[in-house]
Amino acid sequence: MKRFFIAAAVLLLLASCKEQRQSEGEKYRIFTVEPVDQTLTTDYTATIRGRQFVEIRPQVSGMITDICINEGDAVHRGQTLFVIDQVPYKAALETAVANVKSAEAKLATAQLLADSKETLFKEQVVSEYDLQTAKNALAEAEAALAQAKAQETNARNDLSYTEVKSPVDGVASMIPYRVGALVSSSIAEPLVTVSDDSEVYAYFSMSENQILDLLQQYGSLQKAKELMPDVELILSNGKPYAQRGKIDAISGTVDEGTGAISLRATFANPDRLLRNGGSASVVVPTVYKNSLTIPQSATYELQNRIFVWKVVDGKTQSAPITVYKYNDGKNYIVLSGLTAGDVIVAEGAGLLREGIAVDVAQSSTTSKE
């Protein structure tokens, strides 16, 4: 019997302590809603391209006789990269030069004959038919010379094309061909690619709805390009790139297959860290002025609606809110349901219930991260 009374006393004591704690209120982290300038960032998968990316292909057919660069070399505009067998093209040029000389000689003879016929016609020694025949022969000789010179020009061009030169400054790719390989202008794989990556372009896509939001925010795509803040690049290893970039091109058409619109951000690449064909993520910031921003940890979802726990008269009170459709994964911008000065429980929202006492005076406060 004595043990029974002792146990009852202990239970009464525990109940009294629990009631005292409830009357005093639990200690929670709270957050006071205030208007602030909030920057939301959105990541987009991007493909890196050099400012110029040129596939080098031969313009004439033949066997490669010399490769003048190493794979991965920095090359300069006008530098010879490959040499194609020049023997047949030198022979073709010599033939074309000889044809020009022959045509010039024939033209000189035709000119003499025409001049002679002109004199004889004036003296009424030959007929007008003979004179016209001589003039026609002269015109034919002139045309033959022009044709021969054109063939010479083509032959010189073909010979010059046997030295395959770089049209741009840049870095050479790997070379799939070796000396002795037979190549032509129709080869499937280029001799080499040269990428000018002193400045690179990061290509990424936004949905049509996101572009419409930009139009409504800035007024036009041109103003959006001018006024949008600089963007950041996250490299494939997860580290941020040191240089910030600028969105300077937005496609004027929607891809019918994906419903997306392409954008281009330009980044300086002084250390040649970025390479053509690489992948990265473009981080696009958007600034919202005087927005009511709360941490996502302060919310919970019920039937596809978002709720927070307000602290009203020292007790929790559930409140539905409407948030902006975009977020940074950490915070929400509240469109309705809260006003400046409201106090909400900052974390553990899914574990709370209606009417829990919260001692605001003793609770720890927090701010958005």
C-alpha cells in the first residue's frame, strides 16, 4: 500500500511538471516575416563552345604528305596544318601556265591577221567577209586566252589548297589521320578542329514560361539582356568558375520539339580553363525587391497546399500561404497569407499541431539563409 501511494505521488508530480511546461510554452526557433530584397538563383545545364569552332577539311583530294602540328597545339591564323601531295597539282599548274602562253601567242597572231585584213579591206583588196572572219578569229583567240587564264587561276588555287591552313587562332583537337592517308573534301571526319576559346559561350535553355516571365519583368528581350545581372558558371567538378558571364543572346523562336528557348552566356577564358565541348551549369540570379521571404523549413504541405505555423497570442495557428512558382531550394517568396511582422515557427513544421504554446520571449529567432 505504501508503494502505491509513492507511485501515485510520482505520477502527480510528473503531470504537474508537464502542465507547467505547457503553460510556460515550448521553445522553438521562430522567424519574423519582413520585406527584403531576395535573390533567387536557378541552375541550367549548359554546353560550352569556343567563340569560334572550325572543322578543318581539305578542299582538294590527295594523300597527306606532312602533318605540321601536334595534337592539342595552339595554332595561329594562316599557319599550315597539313600538306597534301603537291606533285599532280604542280604539274597541272605548269600545264595551265603553258596553255596561257600558247593562247597569248595565238591571240597575237589573230591580232596581226585582223589588222592586216583591216588595211587590205580599206584598199579594197579583200572582201568584208574576209575582214569579219579575221575579227571573229581575234575574238575567239581573246576568249581562249581568258579561259586559259581562268584555268591557271584554278590550278594555282588547287596547289595552294594542298597546304591546309588554319582560318582562326585557337587550339587544335586530336587528329584522326596520319601521313599517307587519302583524303578529300567529302571526308566524314574533319582533319582537325580548331577552337578559339579565349572567350567561350555557354548555351542553355529556358522554358517558354520562363522567357515570358522575363518579358513581363523587363519589358522586352533586348532590355532583359541589358538589365539582367551577371550569371555564374558551375564547372562539371562542382566548383564555381572565377569569371562571371553575361547573357547576350536569346533565341527569337521556340523549339517545337522541346518547347524551350535557347540562350547564350559569354564568359572570358584568360586561363584557358574552359574547353570547347565541355559541360557546366549556368546559375541565373533573379532579384525580387521588398519580397516577403521565408525559409522552406518553416512550411509543410497538405493536399497540395503550403502552410506555415503562425504564432498568434503565444500559440501555433495554421495558415495557408501562396508562394512564387520559382525558388532557390532554400527559401520561398510569399505572395499571400502572411504580412510583414508576422511571427512563424521557423523549423519542424511537419511535427507541430494546432494550439501548441510557444514562449516567444524565450524562443530563439532565426533569419533566412
